[in-house]
Amino acid sequence: MTLVVGKDMETVSFSRTFANIDLDDGNQDSVLVDYDNEEVEEIGNALEQFTADKTPHLYGEVMSVEIEGFDDDFLCSVFDYLVGHESDAKAFLAKSTKHRKSCLQKFSQG
């Protein structure tokens, strides 16, 4: 603790408990937003593109490694795993063919 906060002591004037926190501030800092329907539509379109289902693309990329010597059943198992593990799927898609093959070899070993 001394490394993080030093050797200072807490003073009563700065200490707070959960009961001292005023949670009802009446939204004093709220700001009204002026927008039109065109702006909302643009944001909706951008959000839709961002969240579009990438599963068919992932399937194509995983199955394209078939020519590298992995059988169909194994690649389907890898695909099923990646669909459930988004961060692993993103990493797989970012890799070169050489590194994808290495990744699949490690996956096949355990």
C-alpha cells in the first residue's frame, strides 16, 4: 500500500462512506440533444454495419484452410468453437494463412 498511496493518512474531511454519497443529483448535468431523423438514420446504418453477422465470412475463411490438409469434420469443429468465442474468431481472421495453419495445428493437439 505504501508504494501506491504513500505514507499519508486519511483525514476525516476527505473520507466518505457509501451513505455519504448523494446519488440523486436531479440530472443537473443533462443536456438536450438536437438531432434530425437523417442523423439518426446514419447512426443506425453505421451500427448495423458494425454489428452485421460475420458468421458466413468466418465459415468461408475456416473452410478455405481445407486445402492445407485438415479434414472437413475438424474444420467444422473449429468453426463451431470460433462462433462461440468471438475474440478467438477475430484473432483467427486477422492472421495470415501460415499463422492460421499453425493455430489449427495447435487446436488439433488439444
